[in-house]
Amino acid sequence: MDAVVIGAGIAGLTAAATLANRNLRTLVLERHNVPGGCASFYQRDGYRFDVGATLAGGFGARGVHRLLNAHLAMDVSCESFEPAMIVHLPDEPVVRYGDRRWLAERLRVFGPAAEPFWRAQERIADLAWDFSMRFPALPADLPGALALARAFRPHHLPLLGTLGRTVASILPVAASQRLRSFVDAQLLITAQGPADRIDLAYGSTALDLAREGTFHLPDGIATIAVALARTVRRTGSAIHYNTSVAAIETARGRVTGVRLEDGSRIAAPRVVSAIPVGNAMTLCPALRRSLQRRVAALPQRWGAFVLYCGLPPNVVPDDLPLHHQVVTSYDRMLGEGNTVFLSFSGSNEARRARNGGRAVTLSTHTDVARWERAYRDDGLAELRSTYTEALLAGLDRVVPGARRRATLIEPADPHTFARYTGRLRGLVGGLPQTPQVATLGALSHHTAVGGLFLCGDTTFPGQSTVGATLSGYNAGRAAAF
């Protein structure tokens, strides 16, 4: 083979499609039996659930998905929708429009004193979106630095003023608890942390997803991975499912291929690892030696507790927006059941829910150490019960009485994600995008091992299907040379 890609998530499939598009024979190795990774799906009792990611962006005029789909001649059916979501704060619902109605809504909820913040956020986001359209990559050498400089334009210069700053630096000094909680909650699901921890440029873009456009994929978020897998096969390359890699092999500082768990070997001069960097380090001692200190200094990542619920017909109103975020209390920390994100399948999606019902995915961020202690101390059942109750309370907040009507309730905790995705400790969602990690501080797709490249939500530019797509494209493009 000309190249091997480890992992058939969004990043790995994008890298493989990019390599195959350049006439390189590429083999994708995936331990699971379907593509998508944490943007995959599973089916149970007549319901089809998005496993992790549920909200799609990147298909608008400046969107990475739209641009790459055109480049790879892919056809992904999607439709824009408004509003992007409703955020249910403890004392007030906030309708997160992406169009002109957002101005009136934010004035209603947060008042005119917050307007300098929103205007600054949108100015920074506009510059960042424009820059991202040029598919920037972190430089590993002088040619890479020159390529990054060529992507930079004079009107992007204000972005330099955001370096080292957090989103909190542009919040009003006397910002209300309502404004701070709304911003923190939105950043938690888009950048993995609150405003006082998240990089200003990255966070401004993350807060801008609704304005750039949110999109509904009729068969769920896994539609992206299925389309990418089809593109990889169409170009003459292959995907092997139910195949686990035991080692990335090297000689004299260069990659030589991979060894599978069954002992067989696949030789290749290029290997793209599309699994979390911690997983990749366990497969390649040379990579571990080069990155161990850097990775140890990265911020703590999150796990997730998720409920997959099946609802019968006539429980969810047809006109209810599909995505919601619930904040239960202003006085408790974010995540851990205090913030819940919910996504409903559409009212007319027969392939996702039986008999006209709805498939619902509910999730909350959680510290994986809490679950490791519960597993060790035989407290897993009690912890699951506590979190299940918190998430079902969030469901009832959005659709009163829905929990009593559920025909299926199936939980997943970090141990579940570790088992099915292979991610160490069940860590999901990428790194909190702090100033030390985001943009120029992020992990690059380049490595110290010749011919070995990284991509996915732990490398630049980070989480989401958009971030994974850009990282996969950068890795595939670099590996092709």
C-alpha cells in the first residue's frame, strides 16, 4: 500500500479520501464494524441513534464540509434550519437564532450592556472563518511556515491581537450571571471549557456556529462518514472493518507500516493515525518518546455520559426545534448533569425511529476519574442511576412528561465509549481549547517520525466534525507529498 490510515472516523476518512484523490493506494483500518468513530450511529429496537456528535455545521458558504465536498466530488444531503437550538437557562429560555432574529433575542435576554461583547465576538469570528477557508495547517518547517504566511492576509492582522487571550477578556466587567452562564454553557459543547479558559479566537468562532449555519442531515450525523467511506472506495482504496492495529512499526526514524493484532503486517511508507494522540503513543514507542512531555502538559479532557431514548409518536411536538441545551442551576459546575444537550430526530425520519416516533440523544460532560472510582469501588450502578435521573429531568424540561412515555432508555458512560471506540479511558470531544492548546499551540499533524502523521480531535484545529475534517485534510495533504 502507498498509505495506511488508522481509524475510520471523520478525520481518518477525510485523510484517506484526500490521499486516494491523489492516486495513492490507501487502506483504512477500523476496529469497529461501521465508519464514523464518535460521529457514528447504532441501532436498537427500531431506533437509530447518533453515538456522539449530533449537531452539524460547516455546510454554509464558508464551511469546511461544503468546500471539501466540492473538492472530493462528494454529495452529502443536508438542509439548514432555524433556530440552531434553544438554551434553557434556569430562569429564561434563549432561542439561539443564526439569522437577524439573534440580535433582538440577545437584547431581550442579556440587554444592551452585552452588545459590545457580541459585536467583538462576531468581528473576530468573521476573520477566523475567512482564514479557515484557506485550510490553514500548523507549520512543521520553513516551507510550512511560508505556506501559513501565504494564507494570511492583511485584514487578518487583528487575529494576532487575540493570541494568549481568553473569551472572558472581552466579556463586560459587570456581565450578568445569565450572560456568563450562557456563554460558558455554549463554549462547553463547542470548545470544551468555560470562557475564562477558552482561547479568544477559537471561542469566538465556536460561539458563531449558529450564525454560520446549522444543518440537519436526514440520516443523522453519520451521513458524513458514510459519504466519505463511499468516496474512499470509489477512488479504488479500501476500508477493513473489525481490524485492530497492535503497533506502528518504524526503522531508522521512519515508519515502515503497521502490525495487526492477528500478527500480520502491512507495509506502507506513510501512516496516518486518526485516533487520539494518547492511543497513537501506545502503538509507537518513537512517537511516545517525542511527545510524552508535551502530551502530559495538555489540559484535562472530558468524558461523556449519554442516554439514548426512544419516544413513541405524538410525544414531541412537530414544530419543536431539534436541538436543546439545558442548564439546571447557576450555582453548580457545568457538566456532570447540570448541563444537558439534547438532539431529537426529525418528525418525518422513518429510518431513525419506528412508527413515527423519535430517537433522542442526551449527553452531559463528565470527569472520567469519577467513573473510574465508581467502577473500582462497585458504585457504578448508583452513579449511572444518578446521571440517568439528571438527564431525564433535562428531557422533561424540554418536553414535559416525555420520560414516562419512553419505550427505550439506554445509558452509555466513559467505560462504554472506551469499549466501543477504543479511546483511552473513554475520553471524547477533544481537548479544551485553551490559549496554550488552540491555534499555534495545538498539536500538529506532523510528527518526529518520518512518514507518520496525526489527525483527529486531539490535533489542530480540535473538536467537532469540522475540526476533524480540517485535521484529516491537512494530514492527508502532507502525507501525499
